[in-house]
Amino acid sequence: MINQTITKTENGEKKLASGVEKAKFQLNLSSSPHIRHPETVPDIMRWVVIALCPALIASLLFFGWRAIFLTCVSVSFAVLTEFIITRLTGKPKSVGDFSAVITGILLAFNVSPILPWWMMALGSIFSIGVAKMAFGGLGSNFINPALAGRAFLMACYPAAMTSWSAPQGIIKGTLSGFDGMTSATPLAFFKTAVRDGSIANLNFQDALMNLFVGNVGGCIGETSAIALLIGAIILWHKKIIGFRIPFIYIGTVFLLFWLFNGTGNLLSQTAIAIPLFQILSGGLFLGAFFMATDMVTSPITPGGKVYFALGCGILTFIIRKFGGYPEGVSYSILIMNLFVPLIERYTRPSIYGKVRKRG
């Protein structure tokens, strides 16, 4: 039975209204699933920004104020681009949700500290204008905007995007065990050593310590593993990210490089050091903790998260092992972003009460 109530109109006349008619003005109805969370989108985004601060501080220590300057340029143009697009299209203002700030920071973390500032600005404009707002804004983009901006810069300015310098910040130095390292990343030197057959001469003990701390050449926000781990702990504590995607992603890369280490021995010191080197160098920690776990572009089903992380890990291994480019995290995540709808289609749980047809 439908409950009915009597209400008065503006003219004082009595009007009979059903409970259904009354409810439609009081409730916001949407399709399932209904997941309630006390924190709003801006709250979550602010915590992500806080989690990125340790890596930002590490970039200042190792690369100097140039890293902070490029990060500020990236964030400024990302926020400005989103603001202008919302004004021109008449969409609700969304700059207050901090998603553009995160995109700007992550894009800056994925470029060289010596990248010209105007290239940094172009990358931010592309990330927000094309990869995000062109598809409807936050929640409608199907690929990670920051990684899309990095791919855009790599396609347009490959020389600038692959030009590096050794740490020149407050803490200066090079990667111990790699003599004369001044203009290449650890992954690039590792790939060269494998090709030349000189991998046995590398000092992995000192190299792994410097990779963990971050005293190596590379992108602004990806060099310090310990700083990224601190940020990941913050996200785990706030339950913003889970354990499936980052651990399966990193674990897959470790396992594959251990099994195919190229030494012919799985128990030697070098065989163990090689996969450790691979997971600590490059952008694996940054990608696994902060970009592969993106709520919009990653699967929401438990099984989907597993397949997504496995795909990212396998693609990263293939690109690093057999590709001409030493890094593979960015393209791996972007490729798997495209498969998210398909993954969720085949991993979504059955509707309660639904009986499957028997063939």
C-alpha cells in the first residue's frame, strides 16, 4: 500500500500526495552499487596530495629548487586549464576537488628535472584538456591523465624527456657502482650493462641502497623508494588504496625478473639483486602506489584488480626486458587502462538472486 499524505499548496488548497510522489523530491536515486563513504572527493584528494609530499621533499633534496619549480608550473597550468574549460563549457566548477592538483604533481613526478618549463606546461594542458575534460571530467576519463600527458611529451619531445642529470640538489652524488653516471637513469645503465655483458661488474649493494634512498638520476618524483613508501603507508592508513594492485604489480615484476635474470642461476647473489634493482629503480613504486590504483581508471572488482595488476606487471617486464626503451611503467598502466571495461565485464559478481542459464 502506498502511504498518502495531505499537503497544502501556496493557495491554501489541500492536495493529496502519495508517498512515491513525495519521495522523488527528497531522494537522489541512482543505479547500483550504492557505496557510502563518510569522506568526500576533496577529502580523499587532499590526503593523496599529503601522501605525495614525502616524494616532493625528496625531489628538493636530490634535484634542488628546479624540481619544485617544475611541479608548481605543472600544477598551476593543470588547475588553470580545468578552470577555463569549466567556464567555457558551463560545467560545474571542479577545481576545488584537488584532482587537477594531483594530476599536475604526478605529471611533474614523471619528467626530468631539466625539462624546459614550457614543455611542462604543455604536458599539463594536454593531461587536463584532452585526457580528462574532453571525456567529461573526473570520473569519466578512461586513462590516467598524468600518464597520458607524459606519453604526449615523450611523443613530441623525446630528446628532452630522456635527458637526465645526476642529483644536484641539497644532497649531491651519483649512483655508487655505476662509474661516471651523470646523464642517464639506473635502468638505462642496467640495460647497457646487460647488452655489453658487464652486469657482473656492477656494485649492486651500494646501488640498491642509493635506489632505496633516492640519490640517483631520474624523474623528479620516482627516485626515492622510501619516500614513496611513506606516502603509500599514509594512503593505506586512510584506506584510500588497497593492497591488491600495488603488491601484485610489484611482485609480478620481481618474480619475472628473478626467473629470467639472464645469469642462468636462480640462487646466486646477482640473481636476487637484479629483481630488487628492477623494482626499486624507475617509476615502478610511483606507478604501483599512486597511478595504477587510480579509482577512476582501475577496476573496482576484487578479481579485476588482480588481472589488472598482473597485466601491468607482465607488460612492464616485457618492455624493460625486450624493448628499446628502458622504462615500461607508464605505457603498461595506460595499456591496461584500456582493458578495464573488459576486465570488469568478466569479473563482476552475479546479481543476488539471479539464476544463470544452463547451456
